[in-house]
Amino acid sequence: MKKTVWTFGLISGAILSAMMLLTMPFADRIGFDRMEIIGYTTMVLSFLLVFFGIRSYRDNVAGGTVGFGRALAVGALIVLVASLCYVATWELIASRLAPDFLARYQAHEIEQVRASGATPAEVQQKLAELQRFAKLYRNPAINAAMTLLEPLPVGLVMALVSAGILSRRRRSTEEGLAAAVA
């Protein structure tokens, strides 16, 4: 199981990391809203490897059968490895490659609030909220935890769906073989 989890988790994580590294320099040109769409689309595509990882485990390690629980465990571990790659890449970007990202994002959010026709009091409220967020975000542990919460739910949904599709009980396989023979 370890080899399957590491192989598919690292490939999925490499896709997530590469896409983040490729798009971050163009965040201002692409726009923060489109960056979010690109990011989550990349996550879904990257987490397709969860399906292939579970299938590989079922076919190559588990002898063609795997229960839902084991399939879900394999998928969740693949997601965890990929998500940790995502967090590591973000920490590198936030600390070294784009340390001004938070300030640019805050300016974007304030501009969005102003463009929506908000009152000066609402703009100040949003600014205070963003400043509280920035204070939390400076703590590396909180930063990493919040970053982990971006891909993790998407990946866990993919793991659940993939486990449901790919799980095969040994009994149902034997029944299918008996029916085919008869």
C-alpha cells in the first residue's frame, strides 16, 4: 500500500504544485477570482489520480478485490500526500517567491467591497476583518492548516467517490464467477 500511496500521492502533489508555481506569477493579470477557479479545477484534475491509485492498489496489490474501507483509506492517504505537497509549495511561495501576496490579496478584496457600493463603514469592517486574518496568517502553523483546508475537502470527496466505484467484495466477485460458469 505504501508504494501506491506515495507514487500516486506525489504525482498528484506534483501536478498541484506545478500548477500553483506556474500561475502565481500571473495572479494579478489572471485575476484572483479566475485564479480560484483555475486552482480548484486543477485540484479536481489532480485528484483524479486518487481513482487510478485505488484501482492500481486493487488490481496489483489486493488481488483484484478491495473493500470500501480499504479503498477509502488508500484514497485518503493519497489525498493527504498530495495536500501536503500543496502546503509545502504554498509555504515556499508565501515566504520566498511572493511575500507580498497577502497585501495584494487584501487590496483586491477591499477594491471588490468598494466596487460593490459598500458604505465607508462596511469598507472599514472588511478592512478590520482582513487585518485579523493577516495576523493569524503570519503564524506558520495556522497558515499551513488553512492552506491544507483548501485541497483536502476536494480530495476527500474524490476518495469517497472513487472508493465507492472501485470497491469490490470478494464474495460478490466469487458469486459473479459462479454465475458466469453456470
